[in-house]
Amino acid sequence: MRFVRQRIDRQRLEALRTVGARDGWLIETSDALRVGFGRSIAQLVLAHGLEGSSDAVSALRSHELVGDEGPTGSGVVAFGALPFDRSAPGQLDVAEYCLTQLRSGEAWMTSLESSGEWRTTLEHAVEPDQETQSLRSLRLQPTPDEYAHNVALAVEILRAKEIDKVVLARSVLGSVPEVIDAAAIAQRLRLREPLCTIYSVPTSDGRRFVGATPELIARRVGASVTCHPLAGTIALPPNVAPDDYQKWLLGSTKNLHEHSVPVNEIVTALATVYDNVTADASPSIVTLRTLAHLGTWITASCDDETRSPDAFEVLRLLHPTSAVGGVPREGAYELIQRLEPHDRGYYAGPLGWIDAQGDGEWWIGFRGVMLKGNEFEAWAGAGIVSESDPTAEREETKAKLASFLSSVLVDAVQ
């Protein structure tokens, strides 16, 4: 197929966000907004997930691209979310229209050559006005007390040194009176969480995953890759200066230990394929609306760009990091299957985009909700180490659930 890329005028962010979040594909970082809309004209099917070989970049390169020059990620791009389970089937989609707009306002449209005028879609987009809703039903999987019990079981295993860290999650399933508008959630989250990446992507099971993720798995541009793992968390009370809480987090032995595990894991993994790998000497604070995390920037590069793995190969190398899985990877995954009563599906799986040059961005798919009609499902997890307190971990997941479900609900979550 033949695609045309053209430089265009700056577009209204609200309209772009609405179109992508409601019916298309939206990945909006602090640096750029990428939105796909129209038909899915090509699918990259991953029959065996990340465990199988992938020719995603070759498939994208098979499409011809003509027209104006543009930055990375503005040509033929595949969007998608993948399951947490590395071996589960997944799919990426090439949209009929892909619009990339940088924070500076520079913008490019790449579209199938035979497609019609794209501006009509943006002009006719009905911007959301839906307010948060009250609950009609709610089910917790597992219950808060059952979750704390599972954490206690995990701590005993960790103290026996069978594994070093595991992330245990719990979910809530519920319904509200009206069909939930994903665009309304995306607009609300953009205002509430300006440091996060706002996403909204369809999933292969007929639902839509929308949320605000703070954690970058990997950003690949040419010979370089950047990662930003987060681990170690404290809830921030409303209307209180966060300074004392942030200071406590930076001095917390338990949280520093929990944070060091994914940092060391990623550095070690990247060193197997990159010539130069560096990480911040100490973590910094990432402050969100109701939570603060420890974060570390990691960068890597190849001296010879021709040896640089593409974004999908980097993803295969890193996912799942111990920020959402554990260490060692296989032992932690077996424990997750044993202690979590339900399959995670797309929760904590990678989501993002990749282009025909192999560049791309992949984020951890959490701090969001799965939508279908008036029903929703949301997950939250906590990193468990040998020093973990079951009650504190339960309360951490409660704070995380409440943080992003407030974009949908007026009710509190237990």
C-alpha cells in the first residue's frame, strides 16, 4: 500500500484527543500527540506474543511512503496494546490516518493515498461533556482482605529467598448507569495528570483501554534507547504539601530496595545488546496528583547504528520488567499465576507504537480502565519484597485504584 505524508497546520489538541480516544488510537506524551483514526487497514498479528519471532518492522517497510519529510514516528506507524503474558497472542494496527503533532505545534499527517479528506473527521468530532458517574455495581477480585493475605504468603516465600521480588495486583469490575465515553476520561486525565502519557487503544477482545501511565518501558530512536522505571510509592494526602512525604520516600529502605531491582535488571539486560549503558546515580521523585514514585532514567546506545535493535526487539528484551512482574522473571510469573485469581489480560502489558524505521515508544499499560459499554475493569498492583507489610500494600493498591478510577466514578474504591 502507498501512504502520503504531508506537513499540516497545527490542529486543536482537544479535537485530536477526542477522535483518538473515542474510536481510534491515542498516545499523548508531554512531547508529542500521536493519533490514529479511520479504518485499521493493516494488522500486525503476533500469534505467539513476544515469545515468537516478529517481522513487524519489515511488514511496515513493505508499505510505500511518499511526500514531505517528517520526524520519527510520523510515517507509517502501528499502534497497539499487548497482553501482560508474553506468550499470549497480540495485534498492532496501522490506521488509515495517523496525525503526529509535536509540543511546538509542528504537525504531519500520514494517510493511505486513496483515502478521502481527513479534516472532516476532526471538524465533526463532538467533544465530550460527560461527568463522572455513580456506581451501579462493583466486584473486587480478590477482596481487600484476601489480597493482604496473598501478600503475606508472598512475603514468606520472599524471606525464604526463593524469589527477590514479585508484583501482586488486584482488580475491580463494575458498571455505571450510562455508556462510558473514553474521550471524556482522556480529557479529564490530561488535566489531572500532566506528567503522564495519556492513552486510549482498542483491544482484540472488543474493549477499549484508556488511562494515564507514568512509566516508560523504552523509547527507541536510531541507535539510542531510553527507559524510565518507577518503583517505590507513597500516597499523597489531598491539600497537603508533598515535601515531607517525598523526603520520606527517598529515605525509605524498603522502597529504595524495591526500586533498585528493576533498575539493575534493565541495566543488565540492555548491556547484552548495547555498547554504552548509563543510569542515574540515585533515583528522583516523580510526583503525580495523588501518588509519588521513585524513578531512574536509563540510557543506552550502540556505536554502530546498524546493530541497534528495533523498538520491538527492545520490548522483547525487557518485558515484563520487575516493576510489574518480579525477579527472577520466571519464578515471579509462576507466583503471580498462583496468587492472583484472574488473568491480567492487558493490565501491565506494553502499549505504544512502532514505525517503519524501527523507532517507537512503549509504555506500561496501567493506571487505566478497560471499557465496554457501561462496564469497566481496572487493576492496581504493588511491588512485594521481603520487608513488605501486607496492610500497607493493600492500602497502596487502594490509593492507586482510587487515583485513576476518579476519572470515571464519583464513588470511592475499597
